[in-house]
Amino acid sequence: MSGHSKWATTKHKKAVIDARRGKLFAKLIKNVEVAARTGGGDPDANPTLYDAIYKAKKNSVPNDNIDRAVKRGSGVESGGADYQTIMYEGYGPNGVAVLVECLTDNRNRAASDVRVAMTRNGGSMADPGSVAYLFSRKGVVLVPKGTLGEDDVLAAVLDAGAEEVNDLGEAYEVVSEATDLVAVRTALVEAGIDYESAESSFVPSVQVPLDEDGARKMFRLLEALEDSDDVQNVYANFDVSDEVMAAFDAAV
């Protein structure tokens, strides 16, 4: 089980209810705008935009904000920023590999934010290519558990190209090749299964197990990185056991 995925779902749950909600909204809207710019403003013809809109709606982003982002991105309305995708690589505590995906209109600001967050929280920057080889681009769909069993999800997605279904506690994580992402989410819908989000993600091939102290340091680094408006996603190859996660949650 991916400790990072479990942390992401825990963090996601907290992010929706705490003061960082505004920051989450801003990142989701940026996602929509960039997807519209890259592949056009029609979600039926642009799966990346469809998934970005779906995730934004699931997180209660107002429809007006989503519509304006689509219009800015597709050029119907002016005012869209020229966002670039930049990947930074580094190491966190305990030698954990970290990939930082930025969507920014200011490359210097993004680089500075990432470097400061890394160096102040026990991390270090690495040269391009140093850690990227430890990750593969995959399709990841999050499915809320509800009354669903793992076999229910597996049966729905197996023929659509899903490679594995992971139990994250309150949700299932369905992993596939990035090219099978649309087929997998379509199969879930056809089976009557609701999903939380579907997106292209970086999944690690090897993982570094962390104890409670290591997990605390790693989570601090992740929060510092994600606090930057330019940082869209952070991927890391750490694993946290259920016991360590429970101890961490109890201490928070």
C-alpha cells in the first residue's frame, strides 16, 4: 500500500474543511484552465478537462468559477495566465525521492518556493533525472468505499485495463496505465460506482518505509511544498504503515 496515497487522502479530507480550502480551490481552478488551454474547452472531447472539472465539482468549487476557468483557458474570455508545467526533483528526510510538479506563470518564483521549502524542512534539491526514473506515469482513480468491497471494484475495472486496486482505508485506489484512465473511469460509471477523482499521476516503483519520526518530518516537508501557490502536485516514494499512520493521527 502506498503510504503517500494514504497521506494524500487524509490530507485531502482535512484540506476541504480547514483554512486551506481557498488554496485547494485555486489549484483545482488552475487545473481546469490549463486543461482547457491544452486540449480545448469541450470536456467531451478533452478527457483531461473532463477529469479536472469533475474533481473541482467533487470538491465543491462553484460552477461559475469552473465555467470562467474553461473560458479563460480556451480563449473565449481574456485574462488567462500563461502557465508552464515544471518538474523539480529532490530528496526528503530518510532519502525519500520527491517529484514536485508546478504550474506557474513565474518560473523564478516557483523555483525559489520549492528550494526554500526543501531546505527548511530537511530536504535537498536534486539534478533533473536523479529521481524521476523511480516513478511511472499512471492513471489513478479514487473510489470512496461506502458499502463497496474490493472485489466489486476489481470486477468493474479489470477488463478496462486496471492493474491493481489498493485499499487506502476510506477509499480504493485504482491504478492503470495512463492511457487506460478514461476506460477505467468509464467502466466504473457503467457499473454504477461513484468515484472521487480520476487523474494522471506519478506512482513510485520502490518505496522507503518511514517510522513515526520520519513520517512527521516527511509530512512537514509535503505541507511546506504544497503551501506554494505554484506547486500543483507532490509525489514521493515513502511508505507509512497503518500503525505509524494511526500514531501520527493520534498525535495531531
